Amino acid sequence: MDSLCQDRVVVITGAGRGIGREEALEFARQGAKVIVNDLGGARDGTGAEAGPAQEVVEEIKAMGGEAVANTDDVSDWEGAGRMITQAVDTFGGLDVLVNNAGILRDRMLANMTIEEWDAVIKVHLRGTFCPARHAAGFWRERAKEGKSNDARIINTTSVSGLFGNVGQSNYGAAKAGIASFTIIAAQELARYGVTVNAFSPGALTRMTEDLMPGGALPLEEDAFDPRDPATIVAPVVWFGSVESKDITGQVFEGIGGRLSLYEGWHRGPAHTFDRRLDPMEIGPIMERMVKELRPPQGIGD
């Protein structure tokens, strides 16, 4: 019996460590051929090292899978293009792109520098656009040639962008942007046989080890650890499979032993009018509508 992603060609960015690493390993277990991309930088995006990506490749090969390393910067237009071309040249095509690469430069807004803002926006938001744009171009050309696609883009968002988190205005803005990008890209790429969804993960990695309360949990041997990145990547692999072809434009979450779908923005309380309003009228209207709002959810809900 074939595995879930047998012979599907998958590009995963930021796959040298943490969640990306576990995604690469699980895709390989499910029969995929994997491009393991990782610049090998520090958590704040500085530096570069080929080791992490190559180490994951060696792990995949040791289990009998197929993989090659890529160390391009995903936020670099030419580098992202080389990564997509590498998949096509090495494995003969492209079926799945998982945009996972990211960095952190947390700072309260009143203290944040323009460099800290730009660096995070570049890696997360531009680093999602560039690979997705090159992949979309490849699939569009195939469609123009009369070839069919059964392709996937899976972007990585965060509760910081969906609910907000103090000290992460740069990171949260990027992640909220990625969620919106996902919805729009899903609408645009459907005609080419491409689905686009987003994943909001929660796990204990080098990105979050000093941010998550409690740190590593004291567990008995072989006990289930909901913070282990390996426990949350199964939905990503499923969304990369042919089974997920009818689901697009969704944001899903894996955190704390729970798999969820987000319902997105909904219009809430309203006030209708058939004339030009006076600004002096707005106060009571807004006060009433705010009182009628459903209580907002937070990161821990």
C-alpha cells in the first residue's frame, strides 16, 4: 500500500530545526521526496550555516527516503526561485510548498527599531510570498500547457497574529498578513489546481522555549508530550496529500493536543442608517455595539 504522499515532491522552508524538521521527516515517512531548505541562521535571523539542512537530509536518507538540502534565503527573490527550480530539476516536478521559515526579534512597540521590524516582516511575509510566487508560476505554466496540477501551498501563521501577543507587533503583523495572503491566494490559484491553507502551530522549539510558560514539561518516559513538534505535524502532511484537494483557504491549528479550524472574521453588531451621520451621533452607537460583541478569544482559550 502506498503512503499518503508517495512520490509527491515537497519543498519545506526552515526545515533544519524544530517544526520544519519534523514536517520534513514526516513527509519523507509518507513517501515524499523532500527539498529541505534552511539558511541555518540564529533565531534572530543572523548568520548562516549549511549543517542543519544537510543533517535532516541525512536523517531522511537513513530511513530510506529521498531528500536534498537547500540553503537559500527564502526572502531573496532569486534564492526562492532557485529553490523551486531545484525541486523541479532534481525530482521532476513540484507538488507541495510548505512555507515554514521564520525568525523572532521581539520588542515592545515603543522600543522597537526599524531594523527589528523590517527583518521580521522580510523573513516571514516576503519569505512566504517569494517561494509561493515562484511555485505559482510553475503551476500556472503547467496549466497553460494543458497539464493538470494537484498541488498545495501550506503557509505558517501564528496565534500571535490571529489573537495578538504583547511584544510581537512585528511578528504578529507578519503572521496576520500570512493568514490573509493564504485566503486570497487560495481564491486566485484554484483555477490552476492548487489549494492554499495555513497552519498555526504550537510547540516547544528554539523559537519558543523561553516564551512558553513552564518550558519543558516533566514527563514520564514514553508519555505523550503535547509540546513536542513531532506531535503536531500530521495535519500539515495530510494537507499536502491528494486527500485534501477539496479544502482550501482555511487556517488550521495544532497546539496542546488539540486540532482546530479557525472561523475567520465575522461581522458582529451593526447599526444601519439611510442618511449622512453626524460624528456627534457615533459615541452612543459604538458604545451599544461594543457591549453586544461576543467576548474575544485569547491565545490560551
